[in-house]
Amino acid sequence: MAWFWRILVGSLAGLFIDGQVPEPTDSPSKSQILADPNLSKPLAPINEVRETPGLQATQVSVAVDREGSRRRFRASVLRAEGDLITILTAAHCIAEADQGWPVALLFGGGVVVEGVVESVARNPLYRPNQPREIPGPDNAVARLRFRVVGDLGPAPPINFKIKPTTSPAAIEAFRSLRAVTALSNRFYPGPGGKSVDVRMVDGRGVEHAVLAGNHSNPRWLEWGRSYQPIPGDSGGGVFVVRPGPNGQPRPILIGIIVGRDDRGGGASLISLDQPWVSEALNPPARGS
């Protein structure tokens, strides 16, 4: 049956349309999500770059509390607009049913910023709790609302009870978050299967550099046992590093850590030209 799933996944690629490629920017604090056309540009061997500049600030640990249980996972910051944070994570980490429930950003040293889940959009191809689920669609975009005193964004909905953040350490940690500099415009690697050097940051803040490939499934990256994600690592970003406009290493988001199996770690691929991603990043205004 393996051939059946490969054909099915390959056929789904035809559903995705090409997107416009905006001009790149060097600023990681920009809220605009950028597509990057320069994935073919080479860079020095990955083991020569010990820590990718700016990558840590785009990754955050998140905890959602619902009905007496807590789920902790990782996420990439796509936008940071005042008190509203848009994240990209794994679909098995967060669901539409989490809307309105408490959420927390967890930083080092026990620093916590509390808020609520404002909205969640899962990949429509994701099917939870199915043993034969194709792992590629395990991704989701969520909007999280906070109240950081002294740096308030738009007023939250009145039915959302958000605890104001007043701790100087928490305010500093919240303000240190940065949006990813670029999200791949198309699935990378392409459907033909390829091995690429990627970078990831685990839940302890340790960066991992591994060689990964999508040879068994066009929408699924595998890297064996060189880095085996543990509980709390799921949802973190998977990046390739390419030269930016200034010649410095620039991380480009291409995937999301999903977990591991008996073969090692794996990630779902993500791209800006998926219609559901564009819709999740540009939701209709309330009341429209």
C-alpha cells in the first residue's frame, strides 16, 4: 500500500497554487510573512555554523490549559503585532476547541506570559486519531492574545479574561520574540526527494543541525536518530540556512517538528503557497 499513499500525497500537490514572492527583508521584527526564492543558493557546510543568528528568538515554548489538562509544545513566531502573536506549530498540539482557553508562553528561568488562544486554523487535510494518517499535513496556525502592560496592542474581546503581564522579566522576554525572517514559498525539498541540511531548536533551547530527506514521502522530512525529539519539542520550526541580502546566514522556515518513531525524528513540510496558510494569516475582521 506504500505506493498508494505516495501517489495520493503527490496528487495533493496539485491543489496548491503559486503565490507572489514579495521582496525579502533583513528585519526579523517585521510582521509581514515573507516567501524566499533563494533556496537553491549554497552556503558553507552546516557544521561550520554553530548557532544560527536570530533563530532562537523565533522559537517559543507554549502551554495550553483546557479542562484540567496542560499541553506543552514548541512553535515558530510568524507575526508579532503588539499583544497578538501568530504562531505556526503542529496540528496535534493545538485545535479549534482550544479557542478562548488559557495559554502561556514559557521562557527560561520560570518566566511566564499568560494569555488566551484567540483562533486556531489546522491544515484541512489533517485527520487526528487515525492510525494511517499521512504525517505531512500535521501543521496549524494559531493567534494568541496577551496583555503586556506598557505595550498594549488592540483591545482583546470582552469575553476573554486575560491576566495583565507586569513582571519586568516577563515583559522583556515577550518583547524579545521575533518573527521568522522567511517562510518557504513552495514545498522544499521538492516532490522528487532530496537530502538537505536543516536546523532546529528543541524545548531546552539547544540547536540541532542534521541531514534530513523527504525520500519516502514528498511532504515528510526524516533525519534518523541524529536528533530524537522528546515530549515538548513537537511544533518547533525546521529551517534551512541560506545567504541573506547582506551575505549573513538567513534561516528559512520549511517545516514543523512532529515527533519521532522507531526510525528517528520527523517533520511535516510547510509552504506559503498553501491556500489554508494564506487564509489563516489573513483572517476576516470580526463581524465581517
